[in-house]
Amino acid sequence: MAKSAGAPRGGSGWEKSPPELVRWFEAITSGIDGIERRQMFGYPAAFANGYMFTGLHQTNWVIRLPGDAFAELQSLGGRPFEPMAGRPMSGFLAFPPELVDGGAPALGPWLERALDYVRSLPPKESGRKSR
């Protein structure tokens, strides 16, 4: 059963991520120490050092990668992530469905690379205001 589908889509009227994809995302990211899980664009996402390194958007699982890993994933079918048509998020790709379908063994090394990358960046100041 496919957990991700096709090219990333953008625009208004976003659809919810499939429940099985959300459960899969939560199961895989819950095993990663030192991250914060919260919503981004109304979808589950994982953050470290103040930066989102992976998340869901509609039927897509997206990941932030440095240049070399970005090019490698793109060569395997990763597609630019555009939450709004024509406005790609720099450094982010949507996993090809085959990788998502491969589960933790296929995604784990990519998530580690993304996490290592955001942890290497200067800590990001939170733009959130305390309530």
C-alpha cells in the first residue's frame, strides 16, 4: 500500500495527510532523541536546533538536506517541495513514494543525514512569542 503519492502539490484547499502516513511518521520520528514534533502548515513535522528537518504535507513526506545529499535524493526521484505552487522551499525535497514505502530501513539513513545537517547549523532563534 502506497503511503505517498505523486509529485508534491501546492495551493489552497490542501488535503489532509492519509492517517496511515501520519501514524508512520509519528512511529518513525518518535524513536529519534532530541527532536521536537509540532505542526508546520497544519501537518506533523519534526524540528531540531530550531529547524524543521522533516515533515508531512498532504500525501508527501518531505525532508531538508544539505547540497550533496539533496542531489543524491533528487537523483533517486526526490522532488522539490512546493507548499504553494511555484514557491519551492529551499533545501527540501519530497521523498519518492518507493522510499516511503520502504519504511524505517529506507528512510532512517536520510532522516539521520537531515538531522545531522540541521544540528550543524547555528541554533535558530524561535520566532514564537510566549503566551
